[in-house]
Amino acid sequence: MATSTTHDFGRIDAQRLPELLRRMPKAELHMHIEGSLEPELIFALARRNGVSVPYADVEALRKAYAFSNLQSFLDIYYAGASVLLTEQDFYDMAWAYLQRAAADNVVHTEMFFDPQTHTARGVAVETVINGLHRACVDAQAQLGVSALLILCFLRHLSEREAFETLEQALPFRDKFIGVGLDSSELGHPPEKFAQVFARCRELGLRLVAHAGEEGPPAYVWSALDVLKVERIDHGVQSVKDPALMQRLAQDRIPLTVCPLSNLKLCVFPDLAQHNLGALLDAGLVATVNSDDPAYFGGYVNQNFTETFAATGLGARQAWQLAANSFEGSFIDASAKRAYMDRLDQVFATF
């Protein structure tokens, strides 16, 4: 575990903690780009593309963002994505998020995208990937934010359809670094996608998967042992299995935790009961991320500040979470060291 011997965390004034959380450099490793579509942009793109949205206005759409579980969210998420038709639409969506990320001192982001959400509507994979990738290139040049793309398979669809999506995307292999698995978790265990993940591993793609959000610890085990993923997205149910917790800590498997998402989707009844602190205490490489920030009430800094306020976590955990975000990322060792130096410089000023 990356640990800091250079900072006296006890000397950092608790009142300055929200400012520290905002200012510290961080990586975001669990963010669905389609989940960053704010209602204002949904309506702007709907007008641009002549698409009708089943809500009267921005306020009516925002009011609909009351979810009882993952599925109730996904239903509205797919409806929102229907306004995305052109390469410029995908660029504009990603660029809006990347500007917010830069404002939150996110220096590196690995964004998920769902090609099947769009190809099912007749949008070509290349339209999706080229628009998103162009925004990533511009983010590095104009915002100083490093941005990579991870293609996700929708787990409520078949493995055959995942294979088809992979084949469609392979001509653009240089524009995404890995694959993930998202959408409805319950009833769709990771092993359903064993063969397509094996193929992706042969291709040298980085592997991640959603597991242990609503699903049981068994899904985390099969993501690790069957899919052979390097990172678990969510993973909060892992605390129910001590042997799994030991495995995650020992193998340094990062967990990309999304506190406000967990609250909004009723994974935890309130933020004060979130187990982020317990994951850190167990020595896990836990990180904080925004998941679908337009729908779940906050980008990454809001996830940090609200979770810390509710749980009483302090400066030591703040440093650890930021350090974990760089450790868990898919960037090279020299870039990780450079970001860690920046992190330490910010902490030194507090």
C-alpha cells in the first residue's frame, strides 16, 4: 500500500479539509461518459438533432432522477442517450465532462462508454469512438487532463452481442485501452462473458468489470477468477466475505467506489453508513469516483466532500484515496510518480 511518511496529517486543520479535497490532484477511474449528460445538454442535443424527449423541460427531467434501484436508473439513462447521434454530439458530451473534471483537479480520467447503447439505435461504433477520442486529445492539449477510454459490454445482452461489438470496435483499437462490463448486475454474473474477456486478454486490452454493487461477493470472485480483471468497479459488497477482502488487499486489486451513486441507488440507506472507511482500514486500494454524475447528484469532488462530511474521514484517508487512484490507474510508472509528487506538494502546503 502506498503510504505517506512525509506528512503529519494531524496538523492539517479539519476546517480546511473540504478545500484540501477540492485542491488535491486525483484520478477518476469509474465514470460512464453517457452518465455525464446533464439535462441542459440533453435538451440542446435533442433540439439540434430533432429528437423528442419524453419530458416537458429540464426541471421535469431532473425531477425524474429519483431512483429506487439500478434498473430504475438504467431505464432513464438509456432514454437520455437517445439524443446522441453524431460524432460532434459525443465530442460535446465528453468535452463538457472533461472541463468539469479539470475544475475538480482530476488530472487523469479513464472514461467508460457503452457502444451497444448507440449501435442499437443505428449509430456506428466509429461515430462514438471518434467523437470521444477527439475530446480526449483536446483535453490533454487544452486542459492538461490525461483521458483514456474503456469500452463496456452491456451485461443484460448476450455474449454473442459483446463479441459483435468487439469486432466492430477493433479497427479503432488504438483509441481505447480496455474493456469493462456494466448495466444490470443481478442475474447477469461475470462468467456469462468468460469467452469474450479471454479474447480481449489475448488482444492485450486492460480488463475491468462491475461487480459487488448490488450483486453478491460471488460476482467479485468470478470477475477476478473467471474474467481475470485487474480492477473491480464498485465492489462494496466485498465486505460481506472476509476471504475476499483478504484477497483484494493481498493482490492490490483496486476498487472504484462511487459513494453518491451508492446512496442514490439505495445500496446504502444514508452516506454515514457507507463502508469506504472500512475498505481503507482493511488495506484495500479503494478509490472515490462519480459513476454517472449527472444522474447521481455530483462529480468527483462532491463525492469526496459529502462522503467525508458524512463519515468523518480525515486528511490521512484523503491522501490515501488520491494515492490509490493513481496506483489503480492504467498509466505508466513514471506518470504515476509525477502525479504522486504533485499530490505530496499540495498536502505540504496544508
